[in-house]
Amino acid sequence: MINKKELKKLISKSLNVNVSKINDKTKATDLEEWDSLGQLSIISALDKKFKGQINFKDISQAGSVKSIEIYLKKKKVLK
């Protein structure tokens, strides 16, 4: 399980940006660092955190913090 605060930390670490730049409304288009490699970094970190429970095809479409939260809630891994 992960909570929203931990998710934001994971995303900020994956993108190598300050966690203050990440909030519920942050989208890939808001951050230069959230490009295709940034997306892969986020997916990789989530995959490592959840030991392979993440479906790459589904999560690769998530282009915002909100869409990642929705996906993780469906998987029942977000508090």
C-alpha cells in the first residue's frame, strides 16, 4: 500500500524534481522532466514498489498525478 504523500514523493524522485512541484493537479505537460523517459522512470518505480503488480499498458497512459491515483485505487494499492 501507498498513500498520496508517498506517491508524490515517488513521482518527484522519479522525475528528479522537488516534491513541492507535485500536487493532485500536476500533469505531464506541466513539467519538462515528465517526458517519455520521466514516464518510464515513474512506471519503473511503481513496478519496483508493487513488485510487478502494475500493468505497463494501463499505467503508461496515465499522464497526470490524478490518473495515476485513479489507477492505483482500482488496483487497491492506494490508501
